[in-house]
Amino acid sequence: MSQRIDPDHSRFRQIVRGQIKGNLRKYISSGELIGKKGKDRVTIPMPSIDLPRFKYGSKDQGGVSQGPGDVGDGLGSDPQSGDGEGQAGNQPGQHEMEAEFTLEELARILGEELELPHIEPKGMRTIRAPRDKYNAIRRIGPESLKHFKRTFREALKRQIIMGSYNREQPIIVPRREDRRYRSWKESVVPQTNAVIVYLMDVSGSMGDEQKTMVRIESFWIDTWLRYQYKGIESRYIIHDTKAREVDQDTFYSTKESGGTMISSAYLLTADLIEAEYPSDAWNVYVFHFSDGDNWSREDTQKCFDALKVRLLPRINLFGYGQVKSPYGSGQFLHDLEEAFPHPENLVLSPIEDRNAIMDSIRDFLGKGK
Amino acid sequence: MLPPYLQEMQTQVETVAHAAGLDFFETRFILVDTKTLNEVAAYGGFPSRYPHWRFGMEYDRLAKGSRYGLSKIYELVINNDPCYAYLLEGNNLVDQKMVMAHVMAHNDFFKNNVYFKFTNRKMIDEMANHAVKVQKIIDRIGIESVENFIDICHSMDNLIDPYSLFIARPPATRRELEDLIEEARLAAADAPEAEKKGAVRSYMKGFLAGDRKNAAETPGPSIGLRKEPINPTRDVLGFLLNCAPLEDWQRTILEIVREEAYYFAPQAMTKIMNEGWATFWHSRLMTHHLIDASEVIQFAHTTSGVTVQAPGQLNPYKMGVELFRDIEHRWNRGMHGKAWRDCDDYEKKKHWDTGAGEGLQKIFEVRRMFNDVTFIDEFLTPEFLTERLFYTYDYSRSKSEYVISSREFSEIKSRLLFQLTNGGHPIIAVTDSDYVNRGELLLEHRHYGVDLEVPYAKSTLENLFTIWKKPVNLVTKVKDQPTLLSFDGSDHSSRELPVSAVGG
């Protein structure tokens, strides 16, 4: 039901949305949204959308209340953040605003702010999945699918037309020709499948801050791609000198140590894709985060071979994000630049610090691949 | 229309309320679902308001509150004749009955308390008219500019002078002075007509179309300088309406915001009394007349929810009802006056009873004559505060939390009075509209020990500037140092003043 308040409410939502858009860089770099993520909604703490007024400084003011306790005892809660009922004098309380958004809405905001192009799924229109929907009515069918309401309605119509309907004694008896049955219609929808493979270097040189940056960036990438494809799959691979597939929690929490052999991860990814995600049916995205400190030149060469032959031809996009760490040399990025001077679906993005995450997201997703 | 069982209930409640001496406007209850109740509550109780996102924000908050079960609106009643009140669909019958009794007492308070005397009793219609007016302006000017302007008006809608309706303030502007002179002349010439004119809400004086025209055309008596205001005025909105360079549509909107601010002001001034009065009566009517044994538990449960006391908060329902009960008790037993004050025999005082029995009579008198400030000032006793464990709290920087700072009577009382004075808003007056001879606006904050929130004050000055269109200045104190905050359209500045510059 539409309400009078709806225009005001949506205007308010618009303002909130504008605020979030304007402060997106801050939200992205602080990473606080991720902790607030529910199943398909995000709660975003807002700087209060408040109109300025002449008012007393709240901390100076204190107040009056009732209850036990000695002078000097703490109140244990912040009374000024209460629901406003307490402050005599009818001032509205200091509400910490929280705005709720669906992930889809958030992705849309991200897209608008970064001017991300929508993704054209590659070659997937050929795949069609027929789906049945019970939304039709037929005159014949199995008794188990009989639609009683429709049947009786038909019977009623017929009786009225025939003049055998008695208002005083409304007895309706359906005949065979009145019967109606539920039936289905087949609809064919083009289906797109997509998978994201996240790779992360968990060698000793990747510290907590570096991992947090990876976590933030992959959250946003995830949000955007999920908005672009329905039912996307995510796979997680971590590596030091060896690579293995893990679940999401492990991916973000593992602290390994030791050296780095990036090729191990690339080869594992290639195996995974070849085995499970044939390129004619899947949109495949691979994002690799590392501090760029590979063990040896030979290993780097192995990586290039894997990329050239087994990965790049089969996938939509390979994103390499190099997070800056105090220990890493960052050489891998330069090597990649040299080896792939004109990358088609390979995106390289150095991530200096949290503030650079937003630009990096734009680098990765700005191609519309 | 109410379903018959609720209509019956209303008749029953009205009968006992009437018998108890309550005197109310005709009451119309409307049964609504939560969504509609939230909507109406977001509009301050009214079925329609002019479009503005702040109502949407309030709705958002209320809707979330009820969705997550954090808050529930029990009663919503509008000061209007007839009085409209809302009942929430699906509340149990005991609650509905209680809400009805509560509403009757609010209604009685609206009708009889002196501070509501000048409120518009057809405010529902008036609000609907405002909505239409603003919508028309939006259609003409566009939503963006109108919304921005309403934002600006809202940001200063606490700059009014509610008491000006009850005490004769010296005229603030030449126009008001002229009106007064004109009125006096009329009064001399034709007494009854002047009385009629006096019935026009005095704050609207000077804004009625006729008045304005008059003032513009007739050259006023010379009062020396051209300076406005001739006397400082706390009715900043009124002053801006008179003296700021506004376009017609802006003037219309500012008038609307100001009128609504004055309409709501008495409710803010009597929050504790009003809620206390309503709670007093719903509990008395319920326990004495309206509920049977099977309903007692439900009633007690709801009442305890209404009068719950969270640390660090002041529950107006609780404080109000306790104070009314205390007054009734004291006047029933004659515990007031000289004899009572002069007695210092504790035992004697404990069993004091002159059999005066004037309690009810007294509280009816109180509900007519007082507002929160005078109510607290007059009837708060040290015994009352001690028995009910009142305290003041302050922010402790060393502990970085709020701590109990005092249980002293005088301390608590003065703090309460401070909080209630001017609805808890700082007291700010226009003192000059030609400051430093450059047409700059000068406001003065009367500082009573608590500083303004400076960032807010600065943004408010920016908003004032967009109305005044010339630099605006505010005299206040920052950490005991008299300070002049100024905004000249692009930059803020702040200048320390000699100590003598600030009153208060």
C-alpha cells in the first residue's frame, strides 16, 4: 500500500545514498562495512544527517536522573546516546544513524561512483536453461492438479448462464467441462555462469595490514561481480611455496610464513579451471594479491608460461593486485609489465595503501570484462 | 470509525473521566496499523505535513524501531478541537483502555493548561493548508531550492520566544511599536474591537497582510536611529520575517515553519507535566474504575514499561506522575504553608495531617497554571528528591564516562530548571541588524554556564547568512572567554571580546 510518507522517505533514502556515494572512499578504506555484512544486507554507520542548530555542547551538559549509586559512580552507559526520551525538554536524542542497504544497492552505488561499465558476459547467450513454471490453466490434466476455485467459478458461470443458479440455495455442481487444471509453461532463460578465483600470497612478508587490504578489496570486487552475475561461485587459493585451495575463512585468517612461489598458485588455478569451469560455459575471474616478492626468476618465468598458455586465453579477466609491504621488493609487477606489454585481459594494479583500494577496484573492473 | 467494542470502551472511559472532573474536547480515536502509526508519528501526529525529507528520516527510524521491537508507540494525540488520537491495531484491550484514559487526560491538559491557550485548535486543517502551500511553491520553484530553504528554516526553528505570548515584551521592531500605538489608539476609540484584535495571536501580529501594509505605508513616529531591533528579541524568526531580504515564497515558508514552531512550543514546555498528568489519570481511572482483577497484571506490566527508569535519563512520565501524586498527598494532609515550613520536629512532620483534603483541587489548579519550569520550581522538595533517589550526572574526563556528580537538592533542582528552561535550547536574541554600521546581523547568546556546540553554531551561522545575505555574528562564550563568531559568506572568524561584552 502506498503511503503519504513514501515521497519523503525515498527523498531521505536518496540523501543517505548521496552521502554514502560522497564518502565512498572513506567507507572503502576503513573497511568497516565488511564487519556489518548480514546475509544480503549491509548496515552502514552514517555521520548523522542532521541540521545544524544553536545547541549546547552535549558533553558539558550532564543531566538529572533517578536511581541508586554514590557520588562518583559511573552510569555504565552513555545517557546522551539514549533514545531521547530521557532528556527532559523534548530534544530529540543524538541518534547514531545507521542506513541499511542491500548488497545490490551498494554495488550500484559503487558502480555509479567509479563509473564502472556493466559486464558483457562472454558468449554465454548460447547456453539456455529451460525452466518450468506452474502459471497456466488447462482444461485437461491429472486430478491432483485440479484447480478447485477455477473449477467452481466455471461451474457458477455456467449455471448463471443456464439460469439454473438459485440465489436462495446456491448449490454449485461442477460438470466435467467445468474442470480446470493447473499447468506449466516452459520458459527459456539465457544463463550465465561465473566464478571468481581469489589467490593470495600468504608468505611471511604479507602482514596483517596487507591482508586487510586484500580482504577489503575482494569484498568490493565480490559485491560488484555478484551484482553483475546471478549465482556466482567463489574459490579461494592461498600459496607460499605451495598452493592449496581453502575456504573463505581460512583464506582471510591464515598466517603462513616462508617463501613465495607464485607459479604454484597459477598452476593450481589452471588445473581448477580446466577441470571444473570450461571456458565456453563460464565467465572466469581470477584475482591474485601478493606483495610481489617471488622466489626466483625461473619461477616467475613459469608463471608467465602458465598465464600465457593456460590462463589468459580461457578467462575473462586476470587481476593482479600488488599490495605494498615493508618487506616485499615488488619486483613481480615490473616483471609482468615487461612480459605483457599490451595486456588484453590482464590488469595490473599496485595498491599502495588503503586509500588506493578504490582506484585499484576501478583498475580491475573498469574494463567491463 | 472505531469498531463497536472500542466505541463502547470509549464511552465508558469518557464517562468515568468526566466524573473524575476531567474536562476535554471531543475525542476521535482512529484505529491504525503500525505502518500508518509510524507515518503519522513521523509527521508529529498529523495526517499530513508539507513534503520534507526529515519526516522521512523520522519514519525510517520509527519503522526500524518497530520492526526490531526496540520501540513501540503507545499513544499519539493531537492538540486540536476535536482532539484526534490513534490506537494501534492489535493492542490488547487493557492497553487500549489505558491509552484511552491517558489520552483523555492529555486532552484535558491541552484544553485547560494556560500555555496552550493561544495554540491553534484547528491545527490539523492548518497543517494541511501548509502542505498545499508548500507543494504549490515546489511546483513553481522546484524541489531543490525549496528543500534547501526548508532545511535552513528548520535549522533555526528553535529561535523563537514562546513566552512572548504571555508576557508583554517591549516591541522589537518599529513596526511592532507602531502596531502597539495603533492598538492603543483603537482601544481608546473602540474598546470591544480592540479586544477582538487582541485575540489574534500576538506573535502573528505584524504578519497579517493588513498590518504589514499599514506599517509600510504610514511613516512611523521617529525613534531616533534607524536601527532595528529597537529592543533585543528572542523571536529571531519573527525578526527575520520582518527585516530580512526574503522573496515572497521564502517568506511564506518561514512563516509556516515559525507558526508550527510556536504551535509545538507549549508541548515542549509542559512535557513532564503533560505526561505526568496523563499517567496520573490513566492509572487512577484504571485502578479505581476501569479494570477488573483479570486485567491487573497486564495493566501493571504496561505501566511499568512506561515508567521505567534507565540510568542517566529522566523519564517525564515517571517524574511527572510522582510529582503530581506528591502534590496531591501534601495538599490532602496540609503539608505546606508556614506552619509546615517552620516545624522542625521530624516525628511530627512524619505524621502530619491536618485533614485538609485539598489534594485533588490543588492538582487541577496546578495543571491549569503551571509549565514544567514553574512546576519544578514550585513543587520540588528535598524530601521528594531524596526518597526517589534523584542525582545529577556529569561527564568525567578522567573516567571518560558519565558519573553521578551530586545528590544535593539545590544542585539537582537548578540543573533540572536549566535543562527545562527554553526547552533545553540556548537562549539567543537578535540585538542588532546594523552591526558595525554595515548592515550585519548580531545575535547574542545569553550564556548561563554551558557553551554552545561550536561547529553546529558555525553551520547555523552559515544558514543565517543565506537568509540575511550579509555577514552574521554571534556573541557567546567559549570556555568562559567572551567570543564573537562571525561568518561573512565565505569565511568563519572568531574574535575574543572584553569580558564585559556578554550578559548572563
